[in-house]
Amino acid sequence: MKMNIFEELQKRQLIAQITNEEEVKNLINAGKAKFYIGFDPTADSLHVGHFMALCLMKRLQMAGNTPIVLIGGGTGHIGDPSGRSDMRSMMTKEMIDHNCECFKKQMERFIEFGEDKAIMLNNADWLLKLNYVELLREVGACFSVNNMLRAECYKQRMEKGLSFLEFNYMIMQAYDFYYLNTHHDCNLQFGGDDQWSNMLAGSDLIRKKTGRDAHSMTITLLLNSQGKKMGKTASGAVWLDKNKTSVYDFYQYWRNVEDADVLKCIRMLTFLPLDEIEKMENLKGAELNQAKEILAYELTSLVHGEDEAKKAQASAKALFVQGGDDSNMPTTKIETNENEISVIDILIQCNLTQSKGEARRLIQQGGVSVDEEKINSIDYKVPIEKLKEGIKIKKGKKIFHKAII
RNA sequence: GGGUAGAUGCCCGAGUGGCUAAAGGGAGCAGACUGUAAAUCUGCCGUCAUACGACUACGGUGGUUCGAAUCCACCUCUGCCCA
């Protein structure tokens, strides 16, 4: 017997909180949900967190439900304070519009839009038109400040300070749900677990205003075994835009997850059948490397397409297993007028180090090799002739880069 | 509006006139060990310079001083208390 969608979500441990389990279950299993997920345009590309939400959308769409993608062109003007310890920097209208456009393009690759399929809306279309006093009279009475202040999502900010601007975010999000419910028959909202308070506010508002039930369900946040959000590196988020995070780096991010997190990631992020995943659960120790490879391949393939995933996998294997093929390695064109160039300058031009001092240090500590040969002198220079064919630079153990002229 | 505490490097945080590029921790980077894992150990960790050294930096702007993260004035921002 085929597993129903709710059961599948449960088995994948994607469900965090639900306002009413029975009703939501019936709704989505019957394909009768018209649900929305909101995406605030905080950057010019989606990242892994958004990806999870998009996957959920796809799963629900495949089960016959109708998704509404809500782009936060209006809420982006405010900034969601949920779970944050500092205020978001304010974005200009131009930035927000630009980001919305970027989001749209990326989403079209995951979700099918069109007649009887998914629709995409932008809350700027109604939020920006609101009149302050009218809004206050319309929904203001439905919100209890006392309750709002108790909300989990503001906890962190109660210590460091919360501006009135951000405090209103919840009201805007609740209003969105109410608007979608009354104008588009939207009966369900999904979101990350950090959105729970905001979503509840929406369900409450709808009940108070219309007497109808509209439910909310959150998906588990993807945390690693240390309790930190996954999809973040020291240099920032792992982006879905390959100009911001190269396909190779994207692949490597997942190839390198900790043992403790692999299966969770496979379960929550990939579309692999559950029985296949169950088989992997017996893997132990070094065998888990196989699972990591699968994870990296599956995700890269979902985000960047099969061809790109194969390329990334091939170059990773070539590099780590034999050290041969370099055709898909990140490459930088070196600029110089001399007939030779120092490794230090190459490292900087390739963006492998931030400063000359760092590059020097790296070499002194034995962390750099060129074409498989360890560099021991900071004076090491590469002749132009060699650069014409391209050289392979290795920084540390895992970072490879090609430099060519 | 009144009172009060504060703003230090990527983050947290010590430092209250010279010994401070600024303790300590975290993050990060490299090396050893490994399985492209984790844990552990070692080194590094403002910029430029092979090095000597130079420059930039303790919210902002001025000032006092031979010398200021440290003292003074004003400004900006934030927490807390009172209204």
C-alpha cells in the first residue's frame, strides 16, 4: 500500500508542530489543502533553509495539494525578529524588489506554476497599500499585546531590545494569512519552526475575524548534532545560486557533514524512498562515507541538475581518490604582466586567502601545494609557461583550485 | 521627559594614562592523527613588509597630555529604572 503524504512527512521527521493534527492530516492526504509558505527576500538568492520549504511544497504538490508561494515584498520592509538577537539591517525598496526577482527565478525551477498548479503572490501588493488607522481598526483589536510579548520568538529580543517596527512583523504575517484565506481560499500555512508564533497569530486572527479554521504546521529546523542551524559556513549561508556558492562547493558542503547528521539530512532533504534510507541506517563508521556521497549527489542534483551533480561528483572523486581530473575545479584567471608570478599572489587572486600575510603563513605551515608538490618557500614563483596550461593549487586538505592565465 | 549603565578586534569579553596590536574564551585557518567524519594535540589568527619595522584600530567628533581604549566636552546608538 502506498504511504500517504502525512505519514511520509512524519517518517521523515519533518513535522514539528501542528495546530490540529487530525484536520491537517485529512486535508493534505485528500489533496484538499491550499497552503502557503512565505519567503522574505532577505538576500539575492535562496539558501538551504528555503530549500527545505520548497521541498515540502513539492511533496505536497505531488500529493495533489495546491501551493501558494508568498514572496515577502511587503514584510521584507519590516524584518522578522523571530529568534534573532539583533535587529536586521533595513533594506531599501530597490534591494527588496531585486531580491524578489531573484527568488522568483530560482523557485520556478522547483515548483510548477500555472493554471491549477502553484501560484505566486507578493504581499507587497496588499501590505504596502494598508492605511494605518484602518488596519488598526480592522485587526488591531484581535491582538493581545500581553500574549505577543510572551511569544517565544521575541524571547531573545526582550533582553537586547525590540523595536516597534519589528514587533509588528507578527501582525503583518498574520494579516497575510488572513488575506490569503479570504481572497484565495488558503486554508493552511507551513513554515520553519521558528515561525510558529507568527503562524499561530495568523490562525487566531482568521478565527476571530471569520470564525473559520485555518491551520498551521511547522517543519523541523535542520540542526546539526551540536544544535546549530545547518546550511551555514563561516563565510555565510550555503546558497542555491551557483554564482554565490559554486556547484563544487555545494557538493562538498554535504559531502563533509558530520557522521551524526548524514541520515537526518538524507531523510529530511532528499526524495529518496524511505525503505532505501532505512537500509542506510545500518552503515557504521567509515561506511557512512557512502551515505555522504549519496546525500551530496542527491542534493546537488536537485538544486543544480543531474549533469552538474555528476560533474561535481566526478571532480571530487578524481581529486580525493587519485588527484587527476581537474576539469570541473573552480578556476581563476590570473592577471600579470611579469613572466613569472609568486604563489602568494596567486593565492590572493584566487581568493584562497584574504591577505598576503595569511598566504605567507599558510605556506610556512605547509598548507599549500602546487600540482601535488608541497611548497616550502614563500618566494616560490610560477613561470608563465606553466600557468598557460593551468596549475592545480591545493590549500589545506580539501580545497582545490585551478589557476590559469 | 528624568535617572542610570554601557558601546573594545569576526563574536563574546578583560583592560581605567605609558609595560597594549590590546588578557581569556569561542569561531576560523594550517599541521599531526583519521574515513574528505568527530574528538584530541601543536602552531597561527589587524594590514603591509623576507626581516628591521611601518601603518591602521577600542561608537563618532573635538580637546587635555611628552604620551589616551583609558581623562574632559559634545554627539550618535543601546539596555535598565522612573514617568
